[in-house]
Amino acid sequence: MSSPSKRREMDLMKLMMSDYEVQMVKDNMSEFHVKFHGPKDTPYEGGVWKVHVELPVNYPYKSPSIGFINRMYHPNVDEMSGSVCLDVINQSWSPMFDLINVFEVFLPQLLTYPNATDPLNGEAAALMIRDPEKYRAKIRECVDKYAQAVSLEDGGSDDNKVTKGGGFGGGGATPGQTRWSATGRLRPRLCLLVCVA
């Protein structure tokens, strides 16, 4: 079995050699951005997102932290912070998974099959259930406004990026925030939050 640092290097090289564009954030191999294209046959098709990835010291035994930098309208993505609620990353992560799994399987599946029963974005979840056509139209509107390749290359406007405060253009979600459960009681949020410098 290889050491976590060798596995980190191997997984990152595998991702860089794939079809994904990867930009290192720092001079180490633990923090980088990946250009992610919306899955075909979904309202996200044609959109391009910059995803912030941070690998913990004990990766692959601990899951990577991931978050969207430009806005994403989805029930399981906090629109203000970019944090992603994905069981396989938050709770079911296994060292058998790698970064290719995240970008070729986990994120495309999340965008194709959202879970409206456990949302980070309650408005998106409610709209998805109440009016699927308006929900798809809202996604397309956000894709057209925030997820075009040109906005990633020039950094986009401040309204399009996650900031140190955890939101787009300032203010927003913070680590450890809570949400209401179906019983009406507050419960801690178990989802990832990535704050981008």
C-alpha cells in the first residue's frame, strides 16, 4: 500500500492527464482548481464551473473538500458558499475512490439526480418539487449568467465568486451552520464548505 502523499501525487497526476483542466492554487499538491463541465442531457449542459479542491493530509483516507467557485443553482449546493452536500464525500468516502471518481461520477450524478429531501438550497429544492419547468429555467438562467468559460478565465465578477466570507460577493454561509430538519428542529449541517482565499 502506498503512502498518502504518494497516493495524493498519483491521483492528482491522473486527474491532470485526463480531460480536466487543473490549476494549482499553491506550490503544493493539496489545493487546486478543476474546470468542470455540466453533464450532457441536463439543464447544466454547456456550463463550466471552477471547482476548488483541497486534499487533507491524510487523503485518500479522508475525503477531499470540494466547492464550486462560480454560482451553482442546485438543491444540494449552497448557492452562497459553493459548499456541496454529497453523501459519498461527506459520509461514505472510501480510500478506493479517487479524484477521477469525484469529477466523472459523483458530481455528474449529483447534478443529474438532485436530492430535494436533504437540501442545502431550500429554494431550489422547493422549486424543483413545485414547478420542475421553472426549476430548469432557473438553472439555465444561472448557467448562462455565471457558468460560461469566459467568466472562468478572467475570474468573473465579484458577484460570481465565493469570497473569504463564504459567499458570493461577501457575506454568506459559514462553517458549522445549521438547517431545519423535517421535524422542525435545528440540526447541524454535515456538508462541506470550502472558503477560497
